[in-house]
Amino acid sequence: MANSKFDAKSFNPEAFKYMVGRVPNLTLNALKKSRALAGNPDIRAVFTSQNGTGYARLAMRGLLDGDAVNYDGETDITATSTKTFEQGMVVVGRAKAWTEKDFSYDITGGVDFMGNVSAQVAEYKDTLDQKTLLSILKGVFAMPTTDAKNKEFVEKHSTTIYAPMSATTLNSAVNKACGANKQKFSLVFMHSDVATNLENMKLLEFMKQTDGDGIQKDLTLATWNGRTVVVDDDLPAVTGYADADAETPGALKIVASGEDGTTTINLAKATPYFGTRTLAADMYVVPATQYTTFIMGNGAISYEDIGAKVPYEMARDPKTNGGVDTLYMRQRKVFSPYGISYEKKSQTKLSPTDTDLENGQNWTLVHSGESTASQRTYINHKAIPIARIQSLG
């Protein structure tokens, strides 16, 4: 049994791991249920058999090409070899340590303290995985567009509107990205401001959870047109300026030079600008925020929990503050976007930081590997069920 006290001497790491594992991971469960997150036995096999390696390149399956011949009883059936497509994947390792005072007690009673600790650790890990996923998605859409195929993916899978989202925005965005494959999209990551806008239009409905006492509460999960929505304020939200006219509430008139006033703004300071005009003096803008929403479909992310040698342990420091017990958590996981390769061009440590994952230089569309881009065969971008929407609400 797991001990009920925050004590290194009586800590049972296996029992604690079981306790944490019993707490539902809302984000990963939503991803799995929507089928956006898919297990991959090839990933598990390579990372568990290569002595703790942090990076590997795996052959992608199922990318057959070539023209079929006419099956008429006369034409020879010719076999063609297919090119090898490799995908780079990286293990994301994360660790954290806490002391007893970092955890809150359940004031309602009925649950021992370590039960509360395990629940809070599970919630922390849920947030950690969500943050890792968002960093990866940011990096994917920051891919260098000097490569024509990368540019095609970023442009086709991005929809930018200079207004709040409407009832048709999502459908138009996934159709632009994947055409007839748009039905694969099953999950949406969005900022709470965007979610509130859609909720006010009766387009979004939050899921509810009933606790052991029969009390119902809203979750950070919702549904929109049958797609699961995860609400997270870590999604990109950039403040800037949008188009306006003299009658728009809060509008600022652009001046060519001089200091900003209560109703004016210097042309040079009206940036970033979310619009299509070329700004000039005497035009109007209004402060605005551009939000990024990510959409994913079936099999968008290959996922495996590789595991750490010692996922949980507790140690006692006898000298600090008369003695302090510290709980340590470690995890190693792979989140690999389908059809997009992690190239590890800018990573100095064994495990990538969030900054490394957000660096577009580390990502590229999966291709056949020739040194000259014009000779490569790339995965069809429409096969990748990942898209984004940039909107003003």
C-alpha cells in the first residue's frame, strides 16, 4: 500500500505510480478518444531497445506510389520500387521536484494526504503533456518556407481571418487543409477567449463532470460540430492592431509622426497589424488580439510513454530547515506529428526544451532524403490532419 504521509522512509514508488496512473489524464484521454493520438509499436520498440536513446529515425509505412497498368489480360504487370521515407522522432524528457508544502490538503476530508499528492501530480503531468504538444504544433507551423513543400504545407494548412471566428470558419479551414479528407479532423485546441466567443454564439458546449458528492462542474473540454475542443490559455495570443473606422469603439487615428495620444497612434507603432491594407496616416486601427487555434485529426500524433528508469522517488535532506522530504518525478514521452520529421538541427541536450520544439528549423515534411530538394519525393500534405486558424476571437 502507498503510505499516507509525505515521508521518504515509508514512500512506496510502485504504489504511488499506480495511484497517479489511476487519475484520468483529461487531455490525453480526449486526444485518444478523438483518435488524434495514436499508439505506435515501432516507436516503443526502437526507444526501449536502444539503451535509452533520445532520437531515432523510423521508416514510414504505407506511402506507396506509382501508376497502375491496365489489367486487360495482355499488358504486363510491372513492379516498381518505392522510395524510403524516414521520419525523425525525439524523446521529450521532463522532471520536477516538490516538497510537502507545495501540495494542498483536501479540506473536505476522506482522502489521505498522499492521495491528494498523487492527484495533483497527475494534474501537473496533464498540463505538462499539453504544453509539450502545443510547443510541437508551434514548431511545425514555423517550418522554414525556403523549402517549397514546407511552404505549401504551412500555407494550405493555415487559415487567417481578420475577425472573430464564425460558424463556418472551422469547416472552411479543414477543407482548405485536407480537402476530401477533412472528415478526419476530430479535435480542436483553442484559447478560452475564442471558446467564449463560440459559446456565446451557441456553437460550443462544455462537457461536465460529476464528482463523488454528486456535484457537477464544467471541464476545460467542449464539443464543436461533433469535434472535441480542449481549452488552454497557453495557446498563442498576440496583441496588436486591427482595421477600424472613426466610429469603431476604441479606434485610434494613425498619425505620421509625433507622440501617441488618447485617440491617436504613431504609424510606426501600429504593429503588429492584423489586416490586408497598407497603413498610412489618417487611417484608423483598434487594439486587437490574434489567437491561434490548432485542429487535429485521426492519427495526427503518434504517442508513446517510453518511461523513465525511476519515474518517482522520494529523498530526505536532513540539513535543510531541520529536514525536508522531496518528491521527484521523471517522464520520457514521444509525441510525433504524422508526416512531419523532427530533424534535431538546433538541439544541444539529449532531450529537447520547449524552445527547441518551437524552433521551426527542427521540423520538415517527411521526404525521400535526397540532398537536392528538387529530386525529393514528399508526403502529400493532404494526408497530414493538422491545421491552424488565426483569428481575432
